[in-house]
Amino acid sequence: VSTLIDQVSQNFYGSNVRYTVKAAARATGISESRLRTWERRYGIPHPGRSDTGRRQYDDADLAVIRRMAALVDAGMAA
């Protein structure tokens, strides 16, 4: 929880916040496995990677995820 709070407060002060797949899943309501599947199958979203290869989502990625989820919920094929 403190990591998420730190990310939110950093974002408030204008720094480029990066979210882990777990934090992105919590923020968007989309499961971690679904996020990975969408990335692998459709290239959506296209998060950056850390030096160790871990996904790093930013606010634009979260917006894309939310839009994709809304379209799928509305009946569009992924």
C-alpha cells in the first residue's frame, strides 16, 4: 500500500511514475494475467521495461488499459 501511495504522491508532484504489473492491475481492475495476455497477443499496452526486464506501466498505459477494457465490456472483440 505504501508503494502505491508513494506512486500517487510522486505523480501529484509531476514526476514520471512507473507502475508494476501488480499496481497497474489494481489501478485498472484488470488482472495481471490479462494485462500480460493483451500485451503478448495484441501489443496493448506497450509498457517500458526496467533494467531487469520487469514491466513498467505509466499513466498513458493505464489510460490505454482502461479504454481497452471499456471496449471489451461494450462487446468489441479484443
